[in-house]
Amino acid sequence: MAFPQTRPQAPQLPQHLLRTIECQQGAVRAVRFNADGNYLMSCGSDKSLKLWSVSTGTLLKSYSGHGYEVLDADGSFDNSLICTCSSDKTVILWDVATGQVTRKLRGHAGKVNCVQFNEEANVIFSGSIDGTVRCWDVRSRRYEPIQVLDEATDGVSSLKLMQHELLTGSVDGRLRRYDLRIGQLHVDFINSPITCVCFSQDAQCTLSSSLDSTLRLLDKSTGEMLGEFTGHKMKGYKLDCCLTSKDTHVLSCSEDGHVYCWDLVEGSLTLKLSVGQAVVQSLSFHPTETCLLTAMEGRVQVWGAEPKETEEDVMDT
Amino acid sequence: MASDSDGDEDFVSFGTPLEPLEEDEPTKKPVPLHEQTVKDEKGRYQRFHGAFTGGFSAGYFNSVGSKEGWSPSTFVSSRQQKVEKQHVRPEDFMDEEDFSEHGIAPAQITTSQEFSSSHRDKAREKARAVNAQAALIPGDTLLEELIAPARLSIGVELLRKMGWKEGQGVGPRVKRKARRQQTGEARPYGCVLPPAGSEDSEDDDDDDFAPENVTFAPKDVTPVDFTPRLGVQGLGRGVDCSEAHSKAPAEGGVAGQAFGVGALEDDDEDVYQRDSMSRYDTELGGEEPGDGLYGWTAPQQYTKKRDKNKDASYLGKILEGFTLAQKTVEDKTIFAPPTLPRDYRPVHRFHPSIPIARLSGVSPALAEALRTSRGHMVKEEPQEGGRHKMDSSHRGALLGEDALQGPSSVMELLRPEDRQRLLNLRNSSTTPSANAPASSSHRTSSSGGSLPGSLTGSLTAQSSAATCPPALQQQQEALASWRGVQSSAQTFRPFDNNPSKQARYELYLNSLRQGDKDALEQSVDSGMTEWERSREKEEFVRSSILYRPTSSSLSSRFTRAKDKESEDNTVEVSRDQESDVDDKQAAVKMKMFGKLTRETFEWHPDKLLCKRFNVPDPYPGSSMLGLPKVKRDKFSVFNFLTVTESRETAPPKSPETKKKSRWDDSKQKKKVKEEEEDEPRTQPALPEDTTEPEDQQSSDKKKKDGEEEEEEEEEEESRPPMDLFKAIFAGSSDEKSSSSEAEEEEEEEDTKEEEGKISTQPQNLFNISNVKTSITASSTSVTSATTSTSQTVKAVVLSQSSSQEEFGPKLPPRSAALIRGGATSIRSPREEEKPRRTSKEKKHKNKKPHKDKKKKKHKKHKHKAKQKKSKKEESDSSEEDKDQEGDGQVSTEELLKRLKSVQSHQTR
């Protein structure tokens, strides 16, 4: 790219391909680390969710039960539960060990884009194309959501939870942050359909990617923009973005087959990781280490900071 | 029995005396009749079962068990402790009451052995005497008699002293009658009973010579022994053999001894006695001499009554110290029952029952409930009709059942005050009837001038209906029921059609809530006539009682009807409306994130959610969820204005979107990437399109026409010179606080564009609902434009808008739904779905190289773009976007302008 690498921060960025996993479950809609980063979940368009070991790349379990392609997944903190959401408008809670459906939660009027546990994994939040976020109780036997957040005027494309705060990004171009402790809803206007939202690890900033091919880092409390990251291409697809585990860099998928990596503070592009020719659909950053998962088409790739001898290096641009 | 008493202090008392009364002891309440129950000695209820079910109960509910059930007797026997043999008597299985005087086996006091003159004793003595004579040693029995005490009963001794001798009958002496004619005749028949026993022989002897002046002692008759033979052995057992031996030689013949008689039988006369027929009644009606018993077939002598007077006179010898009674013992005279008075009617009438049903304010159902439940609360009337009239609790009590758990009556569900009120109400129902004459007299007397002092002065002004005590009571009742009740919007409004009256009524209620005593007086309009006022007061009181707030326990059982919506045309709208989007958009363009783009609302999380998050509920008291809502007029234009604003670009987008449904265009949707940039905005994809396509076409035309007209109108009317706009909008962005201005601008541009476009773009049409919204939007925009421009036009436009409001009622649901649905569908489907789907297709269908796919995508896109007739528009906007992106540092004015234009595209 046009930007020269300001500093050779190679060790801090996952620029070496460690492993490629052919998931064989159709297109991989999303790839997610589990809570400790030892496993990864791949959401396939063939209605299945697969659990893999990150270190060895072996398939551990396949979870099937959805009626349509799986769009998102999240694992509980104790790795005992997995929740997934799907185009079949349902949210499913899985028992990890047995692979059985613990609960199938119906209620959304459209396909469910995103799903996440809260910290204690006793509530599942799911955001749907129907513009609502539903809070499902894991503890009780109720099949009705605890609460339905229908403030969004368009589909909810992404949501994240951190402590007592819920961050949702909606296609109506607004970033909504529900603060349960204060009892307030903060709405930030972005003016472009939001595809993905993230909290920073220190929970002070929010990162949002929108269809105007821009990532914006906003101060959580005031809503002021701290940084803007451009250069990638995100015009039509719902692509993920994330922050590194140390909050040093911002990463985003791109439709041009790359993963872009910016320095958080300077806003300069530090890495343009070429993943492939197609669109990079999803990515996930290891919770503690420098390790990145990318999903393109039917395969998941694991990227690390240090190259493995068996893996082929990917060219740095 | 009263006897001839010599002392005055000798009283004879009858019955059981009353317990001595103690002064300080409170007088016991008399047990009411219905609580008096018959019990037996053990405290068991004597309950009559009816003849067919066994009469009075016996045992435990006519069973051998007990309350704890039937317990068999235990039998324990061991070597050390042998169990004693138990002799079970029939009495063990009998109830105690059967031993009583009237029982089956009365256990009475009987005379002891020495006082009883039993026949058997006598016979034994006789036998002994005979034995003595027949004994080998004649003095044998004599010696025995000397040693052994004579066991003569006291009666025998007395009789002896009175000159009775053994073998004689008891009674006055009689002249010998020829009694036994037949006996002689009977003799020729074979085996005749020997004249065994002294009496028969005596009789026979006397029979022959009967001197006139000689009286004889009456014949000693052995009464027929009705007691059954107690001996368990058979015939001829237990007989003294010595007697048998002695007897036969004494009589000197075997005459009369039949077979089967035990040889050792001593007194076999009761077996072989020959009765003569003369001793029996042989004819009906004929009176037997000296015998008043008809049809009695027992021997006459035994049953013959003797005249007592005669007896007394004929008693031969009177014991010393005794005299004959002067007067005979009188029979107890039994008096006839008193004659009933002539007008007596054997019907019992109870206290007049309360005619609850007649009470005005109480429904028949309530009255019924009162009547039935009253048995619980006050026991006034005795149970009249026996067990069929008893209610369940009574029967349960009689049967010893436990009382049922939980409220047994509706009354117990009520609050104490309410119950009291009901009771009062019932009591008051009695008072009117009782007071009816009184109150009428009041009225008459008041006309006469003498008013009873009980009426207060303030009440005199009221009508007679209001002044009567029940009305007062009602007022107080209303006061009691409303006092302290929180004012809630849910109270019924009885006078809704008369606002002023309703207002007065509410005033009255309010003062009632505050416990105001003369609430009525204050609330009534003083401008009305006396009669009106009094009427209204009455109505208020009545309705306040009728629609009194229900107690919480009761009201919780009912839910309020929800279909009131038809009446109140309000809609729940979130209280905090989002502020103007345009400002924010402008701010975003200028990258001025922060205050301009940040909005904060009050948001209420669910309690459970807070609990799950271990977070205290931020609004502990509130029951609402989510954003606070307010009620707005349902069909207000402004409602839609805000909606369209807040929904931002939703309605404007519809025109383009409607061309292609979201679903079918999804496949074509691979566009050139630059165009994709615009797509989000340009793709509304109305769900309704798919459902009503034919509708659409027709409506399209209509709409087109309508739109054109509208726009023309607008152009003519509202189009101010461009300078004006420029002057206005070149100023500060602050001025554009209202979106209407922005819209106006859009409108303007739209119209410009549309002038050229409309004719060529038939597909740029809304379906009906869209038309309407667009019309309203345009009209409102017109209004806003006029406000900014000229006042005169404004009036016109306002009328226009109001005229559009007429067909508003059909609008809201459709447009709202449309906006909502459209909004949800606008971007999300294609942005999120499409890529995936397409990629999926790619993968599944063919493993073509990626580039191919992309090309394909592009082709599709282009193809679609061709189809699109609004392409021009899009390209325009895209160009603009590009411009904006390209040169970030344009002047703010320029930026704003562009913003407007962009927006106009969007909103279109």
C-alpha cells in the first residue's frame, strides 16, 4: 500500500499463517474463539457449527440442529455452553460436551445476525434483522425473552457485551449502548449502516465499522471520535472488525481479500494481510495472545505472530 | 309419692332442682334452639337416621369400630403370665343403654334372695318336707332344719303371720264354688294326672262336702311360669331321685305316668297337666265370671282380679300394728290436654325476614349472596327444616367434620370495611321499611312546619329524597369508600357525555378522596336550580357508590377491558424523540462526533436482567420497560412527522425500492462496487410489494397523477424564489432546527428533478400507502415552506393538510407498518444476506475462480443498474458522494448544500 510501515512491529501482529482449516461446511459465516482462545467455532452455511482445536486444527465436534445457515456463535466463559444464531430465526443453546440442543429460542421475526453471552453466561443476547435485541434467560425455563430491545429502527447487525453494558450496531446507522447500571441508552449516530461493533479491551472506547468503508473509534462516555480508520473496502457485506488483545491495533475484514490492520493511536495502516481472493468474511482475535482467525469462503485460517516452519509465509504488502 | 306425712318439714320434691344462682356469676346465655343437640350418655350425637336406615345411631356410626377404627382385642399369653380365661357374656357386646329401664335387657334393682318369695324356693321346701317324712331316718331333715337357718322369705313369714298356710292361696277366703265339674268327667280318660300336690287333693276333697258357712282359703295356684327353662340339660336330669322313689308308693299307683317322663321326675305336672276346657275361653263375647279379660287364654284364676275393697274386708287376720287402709289408693288421674282456642292455627311464624331484594342499590345477585352468606355471619333464625335446611357447615359440625379451609364465603374475601359496608347496607334496607311511615310522617310534618330535630340544617335544602336518612348514609358510605383512594385515571367516568357535569363529578370525587364531608355541596354548581342541584347530588352520590374503587384483592381478579382504544385516539409514542437527523448527518460529515451525534435516553432494563447481571435496578420503583412512552394523539399529523423524521430515510427510499422486491433483486444485486455504495440507501425492498403487485399498478397510476398534481400545486403555490432559500440556508445550520425546512428544500429539489423525471419514470411510484405518506409529507413540507415564506400561503396549505388529515385514519397503521417493515428490510437484508448467499452460491454451484465470481457480480449489478430507471439519480448521488469523499475540505456551506441534495435523494 501507499503507507509505509512506520515501525516494524512484526512480532505484535499476526502476519504469519499458521494453519488453514478446511471446514467443509459450506461458507464459513463466522469464526470465533472460545473464552480462553484454545478452541475455535466455525459457523457454516450448511447449518452446522463446528468446534476445532486451534493448536492442532482437528475437528472436535460438530453441532447440527439449525434449520438454516449459522450466522454467529459464542461460547460461555466456562466452555460448557455455546449459543448460536441462524437464518432460521432461532437461537440455539448447545451443550458443548454432548452436542445436544439445550434450548431452542424462537421469537425473532427474521434471521438472527449476532448472538452473545453475558459474562456469567446466564443471559443470551441476540440481535436480529427484525430490529430487535432479545435477552434470553438461560437459567429459567422460560421461552420468552426477558426483555426485547426494539429501539433500533433497522436490523441489528452486531452486538457486544462488556460487563453491564450492551453495545449494538444497527443498519439504521446508530450505535446504541445500553447501560444497565445507570439505566440509560446512549445513541451515537454514524449515518452509515453499521456492520460490526466492538468494545476496546479497557471498555473505554467503542469501535464500529460501517458500510462507508470506515472504522470509527469513539469515546464511550462522550461519543467523540478518537480515530478513523479507512483504506479497506466495506461497501456491501457485513464484515467483522476487532481490536487486538492489547488494544494496540485495529483490524478489519475487507472485501478485497485482505485484513487491514491499523495502529490504534496513529491511525496508520500497519499491516495489510492478504488472506485470499474472495471477501474475508469474519475474523476473530485471540483474547490474550497475538493470534488471529480469518474466515474466507469455506476455510478458516489461523494467523500468528511467529511463523511456523511448516506453514507458508504470507507476503507482507 | 306423697304419703301421709306427719311432719311439715318432710317435703317431697320432684324433678331435678335448679343449680343455686350465684350473684357475681354472669348469666349464662341460653343456648339457642338450633344449638341444642341430643346426645347420649357418652356424648355422642343422637342423630335420627330415619326409619329405613336404622333409627338412632348405635356404636360408632352404626359400626363396631371407633373413631380410630376397629381395634381387635389383643391376646398375650406366656408361660409366666398365663392369660386368664375370659368369659365373654352377651352383655359385653351390648350397649349400655340397652341395660337401662327401657332397654332390651334391663338391669334393675331386684329384691335380694331373702326377700324374694320365689316359687322355686317353695317347691324345694316342699320337697324337703316330703323328703323328711320319707327319709329313712325321720328326723333327718328336722335336724337339718335345726342346724340350717330357715330360709323363708320375709314375705312368707309375713303371710304366715297373717294366717296363711302353706298350700293355701293368698287372699280372702272364699266360699267354695262348684268349680271342677269337668274334672270328674275327665277322669275316665286313661292316663290322668294324679292329683299330685296338695292343692289339687285339697280341692278334690273339699269338693264333695261344702258347708254353707265355711269359707276356704283360696286355691293355691302355681302361676304359669313364663320364664324359659334355664337348664341346659335334657329331660329328667338333675332330679332328686329320693323324691321319685317316695312318691310313687305314696300315691299307690302308677296312674298317669306316661312314657318319656323321667322316672325320677318330681313335679311333672307342668308337663302332663290336663287342662280342662272350662278354663279356657270358648266363646267370643261371653263374659267370664269375675274375669274381665277377653280372649285371654291363660288360666283364669291366675289372671282374675280381685276386688281390693273386698279383699280388705275379707282379710282374715290383720297383723298387729297394722290397720286396714281407710281409703284405697287412688288411681292417678290423667287429665285431658287443654282444649285449643278456636282461632288457633298450628303454624309457626318467624320474625319477618328482611326483604333485601327490595333494596334499591343492591342487585338481586348480591342480595342472594347476602342471604346465603348471612347464615355464616349472623345466626338469627333457627334452622327450620331439619337436616335438609341445614347448610353444609351445620351438617359438617353435626358429623364432626373439620371446617373447610379457606374462605367459605364471598364476604370473607372482602375487606373488613367493605364487609361492614355491606352489612350496613343490609341493615339500612331494614330501616327504610321500618322508617317508612316515620319518614313519610316527617314529610308531612315538615309541611306542617314541625321538623324533627334529627335533620341538620344543611340538609333541609336538599330534596326530600336526599334528606331521608338512607341518603345520608349513602353519602357517608361514598365518603368512606373513596377516602384516601389514590386518584387514578382508570376510574369510570359516568358523565362522559356531559363534560361539565363530569368535571363537577370529578371535583366531588376529589373532595371525597380528601375526606371532605360536605363534598356534595362544594361540587354542585350553584347556578343551577334547586331541583337540578338536588338531582345531581343524588346522581353523584349514587354513581360514586356504584363505581367505587374496588379493593385490591377484588380488583386483582378482574382485568380491565382493553378495547377502549376505539374511543381514545392515542398511540403510545416514545417520550424522547430523537432529535433532528439532519443535524447529526451534518455533524457526521464534518466528523464532529460527540455532543452532536450523541443522544442519551432514559432506559429501563428488566428487573430480571439486572438480577442476572448482578446490577442493582436503576429504577427500582418503575414498572415500565425500555424507553418511557407517552400517549400521543393517534391521528395527529405531527405524529407522522416525527415518525418519518426519526425513521429517517425510510419513506423517501421507497420509490426506488419498490421497483424490485428485495428478494428477487438479491440475485441481481451484485453490482459494481461503486454503486453498491449507494445501494444501502436505494434499496428499500418493501415487503408489501410482493404481496400486492396488481394493486400497485393501478395505484401507481393514481398516485402518479395525484403526485403530479400535488407537485404542480406545490410548485405553483409554495415555490419561493431561489434567492430566498439561499438567503435562508446560507445562514447558519442552526436555523434548520426543524426538519420541515430541510424537507422543504428536498421538496424543492425533488420537484425540480421530478419535473423531468416523472413522466419518464413510471416506476418511481409508491404504492398506495406510500403515496399517502408522501402526500402527507409533501403537504407538511409545503406547510413548512409556507411558514418560512408567506403567511397567506400557509393558511391555504394548512387547510390542505387538514383536508388530508381526513383520510388519516387509514394511514397510520399502514404507513406505520410500512415504515417499520420497510425500515427493517431496507438495508439489512441485502447487505448481510446477499453477500453470503452469493458467496454460498458461488461455492456450492461451481468452483470458479474468484475473479469470475466477481465479474459475475459486477455483471449482475450492471444488469440491474440498467433495469433501474432511477439510475441517473443514483449516479448523481454517488458522484456527489465521491465528491465529498474526494475533497474533504470543502466549506461548510458547500457541505451543507450537498448534504441537502444528498438527503433529497435519500428522502425521495
